[in-house]
Amino acid sequence: MKKKDTPQDTSSLQNITREVCYVKNSEGKYETDLSSGWEVKSAALDNAWDDINEQIEAAKNAVLAGEKSPIYYYFVKQLMDFQVLSGYTKFWKISIKKHMTPKGFKKLSEKKLAVYAKAFDINIDELKNFKV
Amino acid sequence: MVKDFKHIQTAHCENGVITSLLRHRGLDFMNEPLAFGMGAGLFYLHVPILKFNGGPAISFRSMPGGIFKRTCKALNIDLERKKFKDELSAQKFLDKKLEEGIPVGCQVGVYHLTYFPKEYRFHFNAHNLIVYGKEGDNYLISDPVMETVTTLTTAELNKARFSQGMLAPRGHVYYPKKLEMLMRLLLEKQL
């Protein structure tokens, strides 16, 4: 990439930082330049976030419809996978799956709810009284 | 407190941390392309059978830590690394090293880095940054992908150092230990 072609598009990095790019200057030698963002990269990232937001919306509706427990909602909302949530809670994947059903969720003790609340960085009431 | 630490911005975090740490120890010739080359960082992987978030597994980086290991091996540098069982001992070790004036490389989870734009905060655990000081409850952070230095509170840094999931850092810290032999060699060459 030539130095004059370094992309300077608006992106989510705005007002936060710029990225280093290695570019060729007018003498054909490499040097670094700062880029405020690249349209193509932003589009890919936006696309990924559109998918995630759709999943969060679906998770919310599933909880409101009584198909899933709030644990499932926060799991999706915070972009976790089972390895991540299992790491924070020290619960087994199979137990977490059970807690994601409304039936399994009802049986959870205060202590276990507190563990989940801590993992999601929310307070226990938000978990018990699901409101979005 | 580390004296005269100079923040260097790079395109990739692992190259950046090794470049900054070694430059701080007097290896003035170190820069990102050199670290990337010595560490054999060029890599590409595409596995269509392995699916991640609905797409094929693509990677344009080698295993985290690999660039470090190979650069240090090529330069005959002893790298001290440590992982911890709990946050408190990890924090104590870091504080001690900072008091001794040693900037320390840390492996962290991106999800907990509050200075990143929200759009970039995924559960990715192989990001690297340098901690070069502490002021009150704030750690002074030199993150190589950022334009300037930043800070994180003790709680935030602890969380990032003990993020969970694939490649969980478990408080992983590292810094070059012995450079004497290399420095002597360089000196001899200059003379």
C-alpha cells in the first residue's frame, strides 16, 4: 500500500486511537503511517455486530416467552461461550445448560445465583427479575 | 516505578511488547518488523471443517507467545515467565517488579480492557500489553496497539489478567531477565 492510499475512514476507533500501517513512501521505502479506520473493516465488524444483536434480541424473546432462563440471555448478551462462563463460575457445561432452562433456573440456590451475577457483573436482582 | 519508559505503537501487540521491552533494556536496534521476522511471525491458516461463529477457522497469527519465544531464542535472551493461581499473588508479584523498576509484559483478555472501543471487546485472551508503573489505584499501561499510554484500575487489570475461556492467561507475566551476554557480544562487535 502506498502512503497516500492509507485509509482514513471513520470507524469505531474514532476519538480513541489510530492504527499503525506499514506503507510505501514516495521513494518506495517502507515506513509506518497511522490510519483512522478502514471502511471495509468497519463493514465487516458492523456485520458481525448485527448478527450478535439479532441473537441478543432472539435470546430476550426466548426468555420473555418462558423458553429460556435469564442466564441464557446474559450469556448471549456478553458474547460468552461455555468455556468462558464455565471458567468464571466453575460450573460444568452440563449444569450451565440445565440452568439455562426456566425449570433448572428456578431450582438455583441464592449462592449459585450470586456466582452467576458475579460472572455477568450484574446484581442478583437483575438476574432474578428479568427486565429488558 | 519504571524510569523513562517509552511507549511504542505497533501494528500487532506481541511484536510491540517484545520491541518495547527489549528497547527499554538498551537494544536500540529492535523494531516491530525485526521482531516479527526473528519470531517467524508470518502465518496463515484456513480450516474450512473447523467452524467458528458460523464461519471457517481463519488465523493470520501463529500461536500466542510464539513470536516472543523465537525472538528471545534467536537473541539468546532469558525470558522470565510466571503464571498464578489467584489474583492476589499475581498482583503482588507485579507490584514487586514495578517497584524494582522492571516493566512487565502481561497477557490479558480483551473483553475487560475498558479503554478499547466497545465494538472490539470480544472474549479474546491472547492480547499483550506492558505495565510500567502504578499511581495510587491506577496501573500505567502501554498497550502497543494504542496511540498513547493508558491506565487501568487495579480491579480492571486483575479482571483482564484472569479472564476466562480459550487460552485463559491466568495472570501470565513475562520480562527479559538476562541480557548481559547479548550486550557483551554487541559491545565487542562495536569495538
